[in-house]
Amino acid sequence: MLDSVSLEVRAGEALALLGANGAGKTTLLRIVATLLRPSRGQATVAGFDCVKDAERVRPLIAFVGHGSHLYEDLTARENLRFWTTLTSQPTGSDAIEGALAAVDLDRTDDDRVRTFSAGMKRRLSLARLLLGRPSVLLLDEPFASLDQRAKKWLAEHLLAFKAAGGAVVMTTHSFGRELEVADRVAILAEGRVALDAPRADLAPDELPRLYALHAEAEA
């Protein structure tokens, strides 16, 4: 449950959300993604209310949650083509092939997704980010299950997305590569913002200490 959370993410900025399980990180992303209605308060994207203007918000965002939300009996290519149909994003075959190649799935794109490893499924779900034109990325543990090559690709993609004026909000439990793309770090504890600070202002050993102080004390 969230309680008086107030956060703003600007264009060209990435916010990393840390917190123990149950702190409210995923709930916050799902509210902004228009998948949950807040019991009180307001969330907006580009000035549009995430409840009242949900249809205006959805084309502006891309949400990748814990679950891959893939169709197991379809191939990788079929999954991407079906997703573009569901989201009314006309996309040519070249764009789909390019997205698969970017996440290193172009040689397995005719295999059924049910045969994929957890990391391959995560990469396929991230490939959808390359097919839309969102202004905001909402990513729940985006680096989970990825190998080092895929983590490097994702970090580079997020940096390029920011440089083009996009905004990123991502949850993480890690203090590694995930935080390299973050401009700000926020720690949620008991549904509240316990810390919101520029990443550059935090010494390498300070963030784990602050996380332990706030998040682990909640557990």
C-alpha cells in the first residue's frame, strides 16, 4: 500500500526505485501504467491523469512487468507481430526482425516461446520496447534473468532512450549495472518515500547502507 508518495520524473531522466518486497514499487508502476486505480491521490503522465485520461496515457508508456506476458505457443516473431496488432502499432517485418536481432533472438525467432529460458523470455518482452514510440518506460526488475551481454544491451538502450528525451522508472533490488543508468534513486519503505536523491550524490558504499537502514528495517 502506498502512503503519500510524491515523485516526479522529468523528460531525459531515469529514476530507480528500491525497496523490500511489499514496499509498493510494483503497485506504483501499475498505477502509472493505468492498470490500477489509486484509492486517493493522482498520477499523471505528460499532464494526463492516469485514471481520467487513461486512453491518452497508454500510447505514451511502455510497461514491462515481472511476468513476460508472452504467448507460449507462438514463436518470437509471432508474439511481436501479435503485440503490434493489439496495440494498434502498424509495424513492418523489418522492424520486427531488427527488434529480434537487437535482443539476440533472431536465430531462434521461429521456436515456440514455451521452449525459451527465463532470460530469453525476458529479452523477448524487452524487444517490444523497440517497436513502440513511448515517452515513458515503466520497468519492473528489467535486468532480472538477463546475462551480461543482454544487460549491457539494455543499459545502452536505456541511456539512448533518455538522451532522446524519454523518461524511465524502474524497480530493482540490485546496486550494480541497473543503477548506472539512473539519475535519481528513491527508496520506498512501508509505502512511503524514505529517500529521493540524485545518484551522483550517493557514495558507492552509502546506498547499500541507506537501503539497509530503510528497506531492510521494514522486513
